[in-house]
Amino acid sequence: MAKTTEYNLSKKIINLLESKGHSLEEISKAAELSKSSICRIKKGERSLTLSRLKTIASNLKVPIPVLLWGAINSLPYPQELEQQHQDLKAALDKSKSIRKMLDCL
């Protein structure tokens, strides 16, 4: 199960970058991997290491949490985790509201 999740998350990160307008060639350059390696990740045959994720984030100037959040939000949640997911989303929305209020001070 862990490998499947790891591969799905890696695939979702690549798909997220593509949906934001990055070509596979741009992603491969940012990851410092061959285009065929990126295609294998996209097919779920390979996964990104944390080190490679840091490289992508650094080269594309996208924070790792943004990449992970975008990818995770596109993954289906197991039914038993749905309530925790909803609670986390509510807490994050609340923290954004609090942050906006603090920015006004």
C-alpha cells in the first residue's frame, strides 16, 4: 500500500505541474531527470524521492507544501480518513481567516 500511495502522489505532483502549464520537458529539467524518467513517474512506474521533490520545488520556485497540498487534494481519501480530512480543511480555512485578520493589524 505504501508504494502505491508513493507512486500515486508522485504521479499527482507531475500532473499538477502539467495542469499549471509546465511541459514534461520543463518538469524534467526542473527535476534534473530525463523526460523518460518523468514519463515513468507519470505512469506510476517510478516515484519521486524527497531530494528530487526539493530539487523540483527549488528550480520551479514552488514551495514543497504547495506541491504536496495540490497533489494530496487530488487524491481520493479512504472513507475512514474522510472526517479527519474535512476537519483539517476546516482548520486550515480558519487559520487563513485568522492570518488575514492579523495581516490587517
